[in-house]
Amino acid sequence: MELFTARTSNGLKARILLEEAGFPYRAHRLDLRKGDQRRESFLHINPFGKIPVIVDPEGPGGQPKVVVETLAIAFYLSEKSGLMGPRTALESLDFLEWSSAMASGLAPSLRAHYRFTEVTPTRDEAVLAYHLDEIRRFLDVADQRLRHRDFLAGDRFTLLDALFFPSLVMAESRLAGGLSGLDRLARYRVAIATRPAVARAIEAHEG
């Protein structure tokens, strides 16, 4: 497979998914600051001009398949590999709920906080406080979810963990106290980071 990525949390999510699924891949790193995602050569692959993107030369029916959007990539790779995905109809609903909550709740607040602290020239403290509160509220819920389980879906690593871990790392860097008071999440962070596939993904992502 081919992966089009960048040094972002979504780029790391795609690498983790590929490493955990066990698919060999070749990575193409885009420099978003230079506008690589807007170049015609990349827009031909993904007209939305966003990363990550995977190109599977052996997609459904043996035909090449381009998959865009992080969540779609997660479900595509889990189904193709038979790993990381839901096993029952009830699990499918749970996966949909949590992946949707991450995409519509946690991710927008992380992006907004980054933008208003690192990109825009002015700061609106009320807006920043709102997004920090949203981030912390989501982490509180996740911490409670880990009371009697090692992973978000239970006793095994799934696509939910691949999607959540990079966001958790980013959230930790945004919060003044890091993961203070979130002991279960702190242990979870270490456990996920030291998984061999995740460690390989992090090394490649940061290299």
C-alpha cells in the first residue's frame, strides 16, 4: 500500500492502523506548510486536499482503491485485515458512537486550540478556555471508560485505540496539568505507546 501523510495526529493514526494491521506500505510525507496538499499531483489522488490517504493496489475486486479520511481508513483497514474491528452488531454501534464522538467532539477542540494558540495572531481567552474544557471533559469520560478495561473497546486493541492515542498525546500537551488526575489514561497512554506496532509508527512518524 501507499500512504500519503504528514506530521499531524491524523497522519500518525494512519501509520498506527497500517502497522497494527500488518500491511507493508510505502509512505509519502507531505509538507503542509509548503502547501504540498494543494499541488495538482496530490489533488489528483484526493481532491479534498487532505491527509491521510491510502492507496491499496489490491482493493475490492482486486482493483486499486483510494481511501481518504482517517475514519474511513480505520474501518477499511480493520475490515481488510480482520483485525481491530467490531465483532458483533452491538460492538459496531459502540465503535460508531465512540469514533463519532472523537471526530465531532475531541478533534475539533484540539484543532481549534492549536489554531488559536499557534497559528492566529490574536488570542481569545474565552474561546481557548471553552475548548480546553471540552478536551478535559472528553478525557474524563475516557478515563471512566477505562475503569474495568485495558482498551477502549475492552480487552483488545482496536481501531478506537489507534484513533484515540494520537489525540490523547496532543491533548496531554494542550492541558496545563497534562494527564494529572487521569491515572487510568496515563497508564493507558504508556501501554499503547509501548506496543511494538505503535512504537514503529511513532518512530517513522517522527523520523
